[in-house]
Amino acid sequence: MTKRTLTAILCVILLFCFVACGEDGGTKTYDTLFDTYPSVFVTENITCITFYAYNGNGKGSKVPSEHMTEIINWLDSFTIDSVATDEDVLDGTNTYHVEIEYANGTIIKEGLDLIVVDGTSYCIKGDKAPDCFAEIISKTSLE
């Protein structure tokens, strides 16, 4: 009888776990993750940051060491704003891109206006760019 009781209790607990995961089977999306991971960009263990203009094309401009902390703090402010609509994707959207290299060798390159996750485009927003950003982005080119 004790085994049956324990089995029933475990089944109920398992049932609650499935319900808690939701109907999507626990698939993680930005809608559910941003309670835990509010920043769009992971800003730990960054070794190099390069900005690109011209929709991410051409020659980028690396962030000098004296501006790394300021730029990392700015990137940490970026969060999901909303699901992007056709009205949000205008000429000039994602003109600027950031390429972040991490200590483990991982490199990501994303726009600063929209991000695509699992096929869905999201508008992102952040604090006002620091003054040094204008200087850094001015050194990009189409070459």
C-alpha cells in the first residue's frame, strides 16, 4: 500500500510539473525568459566588441578598452520591447549592429533595433547611447 501511495503522489507531482511548463511543452521563448534574463545581450565574459554601420556590412570599429565598461553597461540595458510588426521594420532599422566576442570563443552579431528569436522578430530598446558610441560608429566603413 505504501508503494501505491508514493506512486500516486509522484504522479500528481509530475502532472503539476507538466501543467507548470504550459501547453508548449516547456519551450523557452523571449516572452517567458525575460522574467529571468531581462537583458538582450549577455554582458559577462566579453573580450571584444565591434560595432558595424550599414546594416552590419563593411568594416567594423572595435571598442577601445577605455570605453568597454561604458559600452557593456549600455548593452546591458537592452530589453525586449514588443513583437515587431511591419510598421516597425522601416528603412534604417538595424542600421547598426554589434558583434560581441566572449572569452569562450563564441561570437554573436545582432542589430540594435530588432532581434529574431525562433522565427519571431522583436523590437528591442536600450538606454540612450553613450557619447563614445558616436566616435566608435564614425570609424566604420563599407570597405
